[in-house]
Amino acid sequence: MSKIALNILDKTTWLTKNQPCIISGPCSVESPEQVLSTAQLLAENGKVNVLRGGIWKPRTRPNSFEGVGSIGLKWLKEAGVAVGLPVATEVANAQHVEACLKNGIDLLWIGARTTVNPFSVQEIAEVLRGVDIPVLIKNPINPDLNLWIGAIERINAVGINKIGAIHRGFSSFDKSSYRNAPMWELPIELKMLCPDLPLLCDPSHIAGSKDLIQQVAQKALDMEMDGLMIETHVNPAEAKSDADQQLTPKQLVDLLNHLTIRDKLVSDTEFISHLEQLRLIIDELDEELINKFASRMAIIEKIGTYKKDHNITILQIERWEQILKNRLFIAQKVGLSNDFIRKMLELIHQESIRIQAKVMNNGEK
């Protein structure tokens, strides 16, 4: 896929000139006192750029707390004005957007459950046509990069040029310590396709637990993400939603103080020279790997021809299991992760089957 053309403003003109941008506040606005007290504690440290608060909470099952509704917009805005911070909330339909605009909300974001539905995103886009307001789009729940890009394009197409994306992880059936699997390869690909698009990370929803937020936040910054959205609550134990993943304002300050902000660009000529030498070695190794893969696939083609001539099936389960066991053993001895090698072998196996099937069906490449 080629780079995506977007009409967007430089992020330093509207997001923040100081990296990273920190958006923080309660998962849900619960009362005027709760959101104001949280905002006051957040504003004390001077590290938070935007006060967030959930107004409408889409829950998986009914009879859960689904937010206080539009009245919470007034509480959120008043708290932001009181401490001198712009405020942000999630919108899921046209009515939410209209209510936010009426109450002077400064920034909107589209949540994962909405991004997955192009009809809902387009409905929101139409209300935003001609409006000058920043909009951030979270990734869809399922790992579909095109859905994410499509939502960004729909919002951008109506004239929103203060636009960005939020990586909040993806639902997965695999067992994991995370609430939502990070699948870092997807936000990385989005950055490559849309290099000028601001990209933030939501460690709270990826982690699902206070204990993992720090490491997720650090990894996001190490990958040159432009900011973090982290949920904070004046008293997380009494939070009406997502209590396990909300930090106190003090815990947030401690987390931010321990983050390492790495340089994106350097001017040290010695460092650059050494880095280039290492990259040249990588380039040579990659070329060698590609040539080795080509040689391997040439042998696979011969095997396919041999199987065809002797009327043997393509898939040989015992052989595949033997390869997997042997290669994983070798990988472990040299310190490579089993997960990485398994994925690589599965891709090679898929390509090998494809080549053999082509030989079987056509008698040629």
C-alpha cells in the first residue's frame, strides 16, 4: 500500500510543541466534584496538556454504568476552565457531536467501537463538516488497518485538518496479560503510510491494569508516538468504570517522571557514523536472507515437481511438525524468541504450500 494523502496541519501547531502530549482524566465523568478534584490534582504537576473524561460509555452488556450523559459535558468543561486545560471526550454518533459543540468541548475522539462502523463514522463526519475542532480516531476493536485508515479519511474529507490517531490495542482470542493486544506492527504500519499523522497511545486500554501501564507507555514513546492518553481518577477504587486501569493523579506524575524521552534525531557525527555502519551490516544480512529464501523456494519447487510425478500429497504433517520442533530448538539455543520463529516458519510454510500447489495444478511456476 502506498502512502496515504491527508490534508492535515502540522501537529506542532495544534497538538503540542512539547513532546509527548499527555491527555489524562477519568474514564467516566461521575460528578462535578469528582471531575473537578481530579482536574485540580492533574493541573498541579503541569505535565497534562488535555483533560479527558468519558460522558457516554458504550458497555458490552446492559445494566452497566453507561455514563452520566450530556449533563457531564457541563461538569467537564467547567473543570477544564477552572484549571486552565482544554477538555476532550469520546463521541459515538451525531447527537454526541452536536452536544459537545454546544458545550464548548475542545477536542473529540472516536472510540474503537465506533471506528469499526463506517456508517457511524460518516454520520459523525457530516456533523463535523465545516467545524474547526481537533479529532482523534482510535483504532477499531478488531485488527483491521484499512478500517482505521478509512475512518481517518472520512473525518479528514469533511475538512477536519487537526486530526490524529490513537492506538489502544486490539481484541484477541489469544491469552495475554494485556486487556487488548498491542499488535505494535499495526500502528507502526499506520505511521509508515501516514507519516505526518499524529499518533498517540492509550496504555490504559492496552494494559487493563495499573501494573502494565508504565511499560506500555514507555514502549509507545520508544516507537516515536506523539503522546499518551492515560486514565486517572481521584479515587480509582470507587470508579464506576474501569477501576483496575485508572491511576491516581499522583501515580500518573510518578509514571511520567520515570518515562525516558528519547531523541528522534541526533547531530553527533560519531554516533551517526557508527549507526550507519551497523545499518550497512543489517542491509547485507537482509540481502543474504532474501537470497537464501530464494534458494529455499527453488528447492521447494523441485519437491513439488517430485511429489507430482509420484502422486504424493502436498501437505506432510509429520514433516512439518518435525521442522517446527527442530527449528524452535535451534532458535532457543541461540536466544531467539519462539513466537518470532514460529510466525516466520508458518509464513515460510504457507509460501511453500502455495508454490507446490501451483506446480501441482499447472506443472510450472
